[in-house]
Amino acid sequence: MSSVVVAGTGSYVPDRVVTNEDLSKIVDTNDEWISTRTGIRERRFASDEEAASDLGIEAARRALADAGMDASELDAILVATCSGDMIFPNTASMIQHAIGARQAFCLDLSAACSGFIFALKVAKDMIRGGSERAILVVGAEKMSTLLDWEDRDTCILFGDAAGAAVLTLSDEPDTGLLVEQLASDGSLGELLSVPGGGSRAPMSEQVLADRMHCIKMQGREVFKHAVVNMTQAALDICEAAGLHPDDIACYIPHQANVRILRAIQERLEQPEEKFFVNLHKYGNTSAASVIVALDEAVKSGRIKTGDRVMLAAFGAGFTWGACILKWTR
Ligand code: UT7
């Protein structure tokens, strides 16, 4: 049976570096607290002129160049984002227009930090279904627009970035995207949300005054669920693939907090080196996090042809999931 493979990846982060020290000038925090509690040292913030699509456009161009493909060859564009340019039109259509992917139909997916893995699964099944042959999957976020500078628990965590992957069909069996497992639990949605600005509480002076257009998070609760659910997803997906966690050459977990990553790594009894970490540079970039990390891991030589790679993520919803790839490039 043919496989769905990653033909190319790309990522883009805005130029502006914001250090923990910089944040300590605007909120009551310090580098020592942020570094030890999260592992984050700095993050990137987009300029006022840049929106999520602008970051996604650059990542998309890089992924297409990496795949040696032209945008006209794309059949669809899926964008995972929770900080898209506008309520509508979707961010995917903006990326389509900019890169000239005229044959592609475009859709955004909302699954917060898990969005990229959810979009990968959807894209894989679309290609498997036979109607599409090449799909661009993008994770693009301008999280800096959702931060509450009066909430030091959360404003220090997030950053802006985008990553993209081109998925295509390969004749080679049992390679590329091997297996995915996704899950959601809507009963816990209130623990992590942006409650205002949608149809539940449309934008108003009250919404602005209550900071409801910003991220609200019960950090400790989210932390616990992230560790438990990503660990379980990793174990379940290994079992589904007939693999042991030792068989995975490189883990690419959602980059939220290095303490979450270490807790998962210990539960899976894996060495630290197998877990790719770049959150010290970018913070939590939500749907962009996993694909930016995958792109950096590949480009830095951490992932080699034939390696089994696990992506895992957890986010608002709650949503979470994992997938295993056999790296073909
Ligand atoms: O993408 C998926 C969603 N997000 C996540 O996965 C994030 C999950 N949660 C976390 O990463 C962590 O819970 C946080 C980093 C948000 C918080 O770390 P924590 O170890 O759970 O700290 P805490 O909330 O228990 O707070 C400990 C102390 C508190 O002071 P007291 O009450 O002990 O005196 C906070 O007020 O740290 C204080 N604190 C801060 N101090 C300096 C909270 N934020 C800050 C800050 N700077 N930025």
C-alpha cells in the first residue's frame, strides 16, 4: 500500500527577539523564575505590520522550496491556527493568494496547540482518499496578540512563529506518516481559553475591560493534563504501531514547558537527548510549535533517513494527540 510522506518542511520566526529580561520591565517577573519554571529564555514577537498569514507565507515558501515543488502543484492548503488574521476569510486563503497556489482549496483548522498534528491527520486521510495528491499543512500563530500583560502566569509563555510541511503520496509502502492518534475532552475547555471576541461574548467595552479577549489559563491544571495525556498518547500510539518507545529515534513534543517535556521523557524511560527542545528560543508558539521543531530537527541533522519520529501535542479543548513518522528524506 502506498504511503503519505513529508516531501519538505520550512519554518519562519519574526526578527524581534524578546528576552525574559525585556519582559521583566513590563510585568512583575524575572529571568530566573521564567527560566527555571518553564525553560524559556526568549521568544519572537511579530511586528505590528505582520499577521499570522505573513509568518505562514514565508514558512510555506520555504517548505515548497525544500520539497522542490511549485505552489501550482498544491491541491489543498490546511492552516492550523488560533490567532488567524481575521475571523474570516480564513488564513489559508491568504497564504494561497500570496504563494500563487491557484489550484488549492483552503481551510483553517482550530485545535489550538494540537492543531498541526490534527491537520496532518486530516491531510493524510485526504490524500489517502485519492482526491488530493499534494497538500500544504501550515501551523501559523501570532500569539502575542492574545497576551494579557496583566497576567504574569501566562504572558511570559507564548511567542510568534510559523512552520509548514508539504505532504505527498509515495509508492513506497510503510513509510512517512505511519500512525496517528487524536483525542479531545470538551468538558475541560474552561481551563484554557480566549473567552471573548467570539459569538459567546462578542467584542465590547466590557470584554476589553475584563481582558476576555486574552488567554485565560489555569496553568497547574493544564500542566498535569498535558503530562498525563501526552504520555498516554505516546504509549498508545507505540502499541498501535507495534513499537516500543525505545524504537523512536527522536521525539518532537509540543514546546510548552521544559518541565512537561522532562516529565514525559521520564515516564517513557527515554534519554533526554531523544527529546528535541527549542522552546528556550521561541516559547510556546501553539500550532506552530511542533512543525517549527520538526523543521529545525531535520535541518540540524537530528533526524536521519529511516528514523522513526514521534510528534506529540496538547492544547486547549482539551485536544491532544501523537503521530509516528518514518522519515523518508
Ligand atoms: O500549550 C499548552 C498549554 N500550556 C501549557 O502547557 C502550560 C502549562 N502550565 C505551566 O507551564 C505552568 O503551570 C506555569 C509555567 C504556567 C506556571 O508554573 P507553576 O510551577 O505551575 O507555577 P504556579 O502557577 O504554581 O505559581 C508559583 C508561584 C506563584 O507564587 P506564590 O503563590 O507561590 O507566591 C505565582 O504567583 O510563582 C508565581 N508566579 C510568577 N513569579 C514570577 C507566576 N507567574 C510568575 C512569573 N514571574 N511570570
